[in-house]
Amino acid sequence: MLSIYYLMVYEGGEIVPGNDMAGSAWRWRRVDELFASSEPLHPSANDAWLLRRAVELYRLWHNHPDQEIELQEVISNQ
């Protein structure tokens, strides 16, 4: 199985839930708040390493916009 994740950045503006979530409440949370909460997470978001890595990558890109960032080390087949 292959999973693909995208890192996106919220840059402002009104948040409008899609029609499948119309009327839903939302709020921003830190990664640690997500896992401290008793509210269930979607299985694809229930990976602490993945969420922390997303925050780390955002900070790298945000703080060094002109620098090429290594997302993953080269994997050797040997």
C-alpha cells in the first residue's frame, strides 16, 4: 500500500468547511493538543511522527525559503 501526503500552508482568509462538513465547528490545534484530546482522529492523521514531521518541514521551508530541503535520504537497494 502506498500513501501520499501533502503539506499545505494556511495563509489567511475565512475558513469555510466543504459541503460534506457544512455547519461543522473547527479550531486550530497544536500537534500535542491533538494527541492529548479524547476526541478520535481519522486513522490517516493518527500518526504522531507524521504530524510532527509536517510541522518540522513547514518550519524548514518557512525559515529557509531559498534553500533546497532534503525530504528523505536516498534509499539504497544494496
